[in-house]
Amino acid sequence: MAVSNEQLLHTLTRVVNTLSDSDVQFAVAGGCAVYARGGPPSDHDVDIFVKPADAEPARAALVAAGLRADDPPEDWLIKAYDGEILVDLIFRPAFHAVTDELFSRSTWMRIGPAMAPVISGTDLLVDKLMVLDPQRLDFTPLLHIARGLREQVDWPKVRENTATSPYARAFLSLLDDLGISDIGHEPGDEAEAILPQYLVANLRRAFAEDDRTAELGVGVTIRGGTVVLSGDVTSVQQRERLARIVAEHVPKLHVHNDVRVITPAAPTGHERL
């Protein structure tokens, strides 16, 4: 069932808050993790990684919070529903148990209204690639994800961890030919190699979702190795925060800040009714 991104974020927030209160160690995976890391939004379910011993306690906490339990036939996850939205509690993705090492590679990130640990871009790509099989061989969504996350991925590690899958090897070869992976780039060139349209979209969303700015009207363009900002803000501090956010997301690129500071003028004269 396809649902809106807003519905998924509402359920994700509910799940994250419940698991945080229950002291269950977890990390956001799947489409919500892709979205958190700047990729396309999801319209499917909420995926949460937990260690095998924590799967049942995690679901019990969700059920106590009002979700409905479901017992799937698979032996690598258990499920719960928030209304019609599915929550997968995954403890053995791609035939490997969730471990402390995987959690150590995750990053606390904002996902809509929630803050949560999100699995690394590398682990995310490995998980996505290792589910490819003759029945699930659509590269289109994976291509969008790889483009959106390319600078966050350790490509040699992805190759190493997916080497047993011929489908993953075929997809990585496609990325090589398209110039998306590390092949053909010097080390350290990843940020400069990001396709401009994806970088612009990622920065605009960062401006809108970061509590420091919550800014929707700033223009972003890419000129070679420079990010150009334009538009109007109401304070010097806001202008500086925008440049700081760009530096945090793409530290290898220069920032040319053309944003103007406009002080709202008090009304003059008398309003005629």
C-alpha cells in the first residue's frame, strides 16, 4: 500500500519515540533512512533495525503504545502496524545479524519531526543491493538512491560486502559507467562529482528542515565548484547560518553568499479603510 511521506514520518516519529523510551537500541533503515540522507522520499513502510534479542521487546513496546502486532512467515523480521502503515523490525538483514558494529556506524539525523540514529549510507546500499534477485531486479529506484547518497557511500566496502551477488555486481558496473561510483574519480573528489540537481535539492531541504534556519525561500545554484546562495533574509545571523549549513553538507565546495539582509520597514502613513 502506497502512503504519503507525511504519514510515514508520523508513524516513524511514533516508533522512534516509543523505542527511545523503552531503551531498545535501534537504527532507522530502508526508505526512511534514504530520505534522511537526502534521497527520494519513501511511499512504502517503516524499516527499523534491531538486534535479534531486542526484536520481541521492541514490538512489545510498540504494541503497548497502540500498534498492532503481526507474525510474518519470514524468519528475519517481525512486524507491527500503525493503522495501515507497516513497521518492519528487522534483525537479520541480508542474512546477517544486526550488530553493535552496525549501530556504531549509524548517525543521529533529523527525519521530519524526529531525531533518530540512521544506518550509514554504505550499510544502506549494501542492504538494498543484497535483496536483488530474479524477481526483484528493478534498478530504477536504486539508481535514484545511489545518485542521492553517492558522497556518503564507501564504495569499496559496498563492493566487498556484495561480491557474492551477481545482481549487485551488475548494478555497480552500471554505476561505474555512469560515473556515480568511485571508479574513475580520484580519492576525495566525491563531493565535486555530485550531480548538481541532487546537491541543490539536498541543500534546499536542509535549509527547510534545519531548526537553525527553517528557510524555504533561498535560491541555490551550482557553478563549477561553488555553491551560490541568493534571496532575502531578515538578519545577518540567518545569512551566516545558511552558509554554515552548506559548509557542513559539502565542505569541499566553496560558498558564494549573495543572500541579502532585508530589514522589514515599519508602515508609513495612515491606512485608508
